[in-house]
Amino acid sequence: MEIIRAPNYEDLSKKAAIIIASQLIQKPQSVLGLATGGTPEGLYMEIVKLAENGTISFAQVQSFNLDEYYGLAASHPQSYHSYMQKHLFSKVDIKQENIHFPDGMASDMQMFCNCYEQAMGNAGGIDLQILGIGHNGHIGFNEPANCFSASTHLVSLAESTIAANSRYFDSSADMPRKAITMGIGTIMRAKRILLIASASKRAAVERMLYGPVTPKFPASILQYHTNVQVIYYG
Ligand code: F6R
């Protein structure tokens, strides 16, 4: 793993944006795995600047998002789909047909998850996967468990995740209790991974980097991936 320590959030966002930009410059038809949440907001802001000044283009990019709340339609204001439209997709030249998202409303969940995995495979696999990290070590919504999950699946969210993300909803009761997420296997199949974490995640980052590899702390599996960059500050 390459570990990059940034002096502050702005610098972390800029460094992460440069990594994505260099990926797109080297391979304009890259397949990106994208994360949501508070941490990447600055990164997406920097990426938009680079797209607006013509440094990068999303015209040939395909994107696959990590996760989506179960039971929320794409159009729901708190869906991760809406988050991506707001922070990135509506501001760059990505083609709508190249945007792939877990469907929180899929009627046949197993079939949907299989199709999502197949679509990633058909696109040639994820070239660069962006990740955040939860305090409990979750990546995507792979919560601490007894074994690592192989592929995209439906999960029950941990109480700490519900507590952390309820801030985006009118009340905690409105916060979905389940989500669809790429599995640990899906994430590990990405050719390259960039994980970003802000100051409050310091303990989680240290446990991921130096703790035992265990599904009880899912991010620890990244110690076994051969091409991971971690940018954090704090
Ligand atoms: C979001 C995701 C989550 C977040 C994590 C950290 O797509 O996959 O794993 O990256 O919960 O969220 P923030 O950045 O809000 O602290």
C-alpha cells in the first residue's frame, strides 16, 4: 500500500483528484468505481474543476457506484444516485448510459446483483475504485461480519452506520436499514484502489493498515490488494 498523508482536507481532495485525473488521461475509457458520503465531496469538487478547464473528460468513462440504499428510488433526494448527480454527474460530460448504479428498488434483488456484477465484467472490470471508510471498518456497505462477501449483495446496515448517516435524513426513522453494496470480492477485483479518509477516521485507518486482516474489520482486507493508495489527514 502507498500511504499519503495530507496536511488538510483541501489537500487530500486535490491529491485524490490528481490521481483520478491521471488515470483518465492515461486511459480515457476508464471504468471507475465511485463512492459517496461526506469525504469525497471535496474530491468531486476538484474533479469538476479539472473537467471544466478541459484537463479531463468523462466522455468515454463508465462508472459503477459502490452502493445504494435499499428502498430508495434513484430520484429520492437522499439516494446515492441523487448525491452523484449533484456532486459529479450533472457537472461533467459523462454519458447517462455509462452510469451504473445499484438499484435500491430492484424487485428481484439476487438477479439484479448478478446483473450488476456481470455489467462490471462486461465493461472490463473496475480500473480505479474510490473508497471511503466507516469507523467500524466498513468499505462500501460491507459491515463487520464473520466472513468476507464475494459479490454485490443486500446488507443490513450496522447501528453505527445508521447513526452516522441519519444526519442526512429528516429523522433517524427515515434512514433505510438496508443497502445494496458491491462485495469485498468485487472491491478486491478492482485493478487499483484509492481510499480517502478524513481526520475523524484516523483510528480506523490505522487499524486497516496495521491491524489483523479480518472480516470483523472489513477494510483490513486491503492489505492483501497489490495496488492500493490511501490518502488521509489527521
Ligand atoms: C459510501 C460508502 C461508505 C462511505 C463511508 C464513509 O458510498 O461506500 O463506505 O465511504 O461510510 O462515509 P463518510 O465519507 O460520509 O464518512
